[in-house]
Amino acid sequence: MNDSLNNPPTGDSSAFPPGDARSGQSLRSPEDYLDQLSADTRAALNADQLAEVQRVIALALPNPAPKVLDVRFGINVLFARYFVVFFLGKERRKNARDRKLSWLERLGNGAIAVLLLLSMNLFVSLSLVILLYLIKSAVGIDLFDDKHLSDQFN
């Protein structure tokens, strides 16, 4: 049996899920799963059964869609490893939700969306201000005579 499909990759590529193109592994095919069958079981399947099993496995495998934004990284903590995944892309799922969201869930989703947008805005704004300050300092421009930002902290 092939245990490489069940074990995560080692090294820096473990920040990505197995089968992700960035993990160093190619995307899995139905044949990869059929290779895990014992030789006796695989030999017992006739051509029609084997084709049907391959078809069902292919339906069960994820079909990745292109994303506008695909951010993935791992965080090592003393006792565990966590990973953060953030996707931004068009909704391509065919099925609608099985149930309607309650007003509390909609409120929570809206609050998280606003918080996420505000934090991204703050991050971009602060990065831009710091970048402009560093450029100003490197060029040697003084906005105020005899006053510098470092003097304010001393």
C-alpha cells in the first residue's frame, strides 16, 4: 500500500495541503487511490467495476478553481502546528446552502467581513506610510527643521 498519500510532506512544503501544486506533489488522480488497493482486491475487479470505481473516485476528488487571492502559511507553536488559508475568488459551487442563515449568523458574518476589510486597509495604509517615510529619509528630505521621528521617542 502507498503510505505517501496519507502522510504529509516534510520540510517547508508541509505548509500546504497534500496534493497542492505548491507542496511539491502533483494533484492526485483516481489511479493514485486505486494503487492503494491490495493486488488481490484489484485483480478481483473486472474492467467495468474498475472503470466505475475510477469514475466515482474522480467525482469525489476536488476540482480546484483559479483564485484571485490564494494565501497559505503555517505557524509553528510549541505544542502544535497551525496553518492559515485565505482564498478570494468567484463562487463556483452549484448548490445553495441547505438552510437559511439566522440573523445572528448574518450579523456575525458581516462583522467579520468588516473587521477583515478594516484590518487589511489599516495594514496597507501603515505599510504605505512607513514606505514613504523610509523613502523620504533615504532621499534626505526634512519636513520639519531639527525635528525627526526618532527624537520623539527619546
